[in-house]
Amino acid sequence: MANTMWTCTQVEARLSDYLEHSLAGDEARQLEAHAEGCAQCGPLVMQVRGMLTRMQALEEVPAPPYLAERIVEATLGPRKPKPGWRTMFGWMRPLLRPQFALGVAAAAFSLAMVAQFAMPVRWKKAAYNPAQVVFGANRQVHLVYSRGVKYVNDLRVVYEIQSRLRPEAPPEGTPQPPVEEPRSSSPHSLGTQQKSEQGGAPGHSANPARYCLATEFVPVLWR
Amino acid sequence: MEPDAQLVELCLQGDGTAWEQLVKRHTRRVYGLCYRFTGRPSDAEDLSQEVFLRLYRTLGSYRSVQGAFATWLTRVTRNLLVDHYRRTRRDRLTDSIEDSLPYVEAKPSGGRLPDRQAEANELSVQVQRGLMNLSPDLREAVVLRDLQGLEYSEIQKIMDVPEGTVKSRINRGRIELARLLGEMGVRP
């Protein structure tokens, strides 16, 4: 220690007073004189001074933004929203979202389509007459029945055509019978038949009777 | 009458808005004190809430003639922190190191350059580490004086000790903290 007037202990004890400029002039000079010549106190004074300068410049730690609200709710309880047009129409806010608007539009379109096909007839007052209701119900029942009958008949025809067009598969191992050539007196028709067998589609060219069957039953299908 | 005292009057008359204003005005101060004392954001949040709950119950005992509301609030906070420290002394001995890692201020303040902000954040973390190694008496003295910027007379009221003791604790706390920061490599 270079200075015999102040000890290191004294310097440490008065350091804050010195740094806060509350030491008398001669005391401050004695402290400085000691610190200049002391390997321990000199750096210590610098370190504490620098630390204080930087600490005092530090900003206060920010509180989480939700904390004040949480405290208010913990003390006063959940708060009621303030009256105003925002709260009056606040319940509509979710309805203004684009997803909801698109959903509503799609649902309205679907309902319109269903209504178009399900209720083509507009209801009138006369439609509520019991005689009209019975007549209408009777008519609907008969219509449904006749449509069902027609559907079954059509199915029957279709199955018959399919069964006739489908070639019967011979049992395995048996020799294939030769295909009987249709007899025709006209060379022109023979030539056409040969041509169709050579280059036409296999399903249509095997048997000309199939043409007849198909043309016979097509109007039945379209009935 | 100071604005806080007026708000307290309104609160005592049942004005919820005044209470809300009072909470918003002082949340940061209370949270900062709690955080600097405990070193943990979650504890600081819980303690801040506890402080205001206690304040809400004892608001009628505040007398503006005895001093500023902020000083009274800091005293309430400090007393609660001391209680908390005593209550959790045993728990702290078994705490993991990760739990006590200092909180880094993530949100940059306006007007500061990013480098300066990063430097300030780093210093804040180092100061917090140093503070956590101080004894509670020295820590609270340094926090109140150098981080909260209170006067000696206010700290004396808050800590309820003679002014000489306050000065002594602040001085010793500063020297110890400076040594700790020096050991951490913080240059003056």
C-alpha cells in the first residue's frame, strides 16, 4: 500500500460515498491517492464505478404483457365488456370470417338445388283439399308402381340381350365345332360378310343374327 | 395529492377502473423487483400477483401522509419477497442449475441499436447472475438503490433498518457484485 493515511479497508468502506460524491474534498483526495498506488483498490474503484454506470443505464425488466390483466382479473374477477356497438355486435364477429361466409354460400346453393328438384310444384290452396290429396297420393302410388314395373321389364330385356350376345363357352377339351357360314345367294352380300370377318370388330362380325337382335331390342331400351 | 393517492381513494370507493390503472402503473416496478430478487420469471409473475392481492386487501391501511404510494408498495413487495425467501430456502438448495438461469430480455427496446441491445441484455443477465450470488440483504439493497433508483431514505423505510445499515449494505453489495462481475469477465 503506497498511501499510509488510508487503508484498503477504509477505501472499501467509503467507496460508495466517494462514487456518489458525498465525501468531503480532502477525504476524496486521500481515497484517490490510495487507489492510485494500490494494486487492489485501484481496479476495484474502476470496476465498481463502471458497474454502477452500466447498471443504472439498464432498463427495468419488462413485465409480461398479460400480467396486469391477470392481476386485475385475480382481484376484481372476470370483467364485463364495456357497452358499445362493438359488444352489441360482437357475437357477429365469427360470422364475418371468410370460411363461414363460404360455408353459408355453399349450403344456400345446395338447398336451392334440392328445393328446385324436390319441390318443382308450388303449393296452392286447392292442393290442401282432401279429395285432391287422396287423388294426388293415388296418382303418385300408381306412377311409382308403373315405373317399377317398367324398370323390371327393361332389366329383363337387357339381361336377355346380354345372354344372347355372350357366346357360350364350350367345355374344355372338347373340339370346337366349325362355324357355320351363313348362306347367301348374293355374291355382294357374301363379299361384305367376308370383308367384315377379315377387318371388322370381332364382337360384331361373328354372327349377323346379333345385329338383328340388337336392332330389335334397342327401341325397347329407349321406351 | 399525488395521482397514486387519488387512485387509491377512488379504489377505496369501489372504482374498479382506478384499481386497474393503479395495477398497470406499478406492475413493471413490482415485477422487476420480484425478478431481480428471485431470478426466475415464473416466480416473479406469481409473486407480483401475490403482491397486488395483498395490496388489494390492505389498501385501506395506506396513508398518503406517511410517504409516497410507490415506496409503500415497494415495502409491501419487499416484505413479501423476504417471506418468500424464508419459505423457499429449503427448496432452493435442491434446485437445478437450469431452473435458476437468468432470464434474457427478449424484446428489444425502441431506439437502441441491435448491438447495444444485445450488450445490454448480456449485462442484464450477468448482473442477475451476480445478484443471485449475493446474500439477500445485500441483494435487496443493491437492487433498490442501483436498479430501482430509490433514495436512501426510501430504502430505509422499505427495509426498516437505520440509514447507516442501508448505506453499509449497499456499499458491500456493490463491491461484492463488482468482484463477481470481474470474475465473470465483465470489464469496467
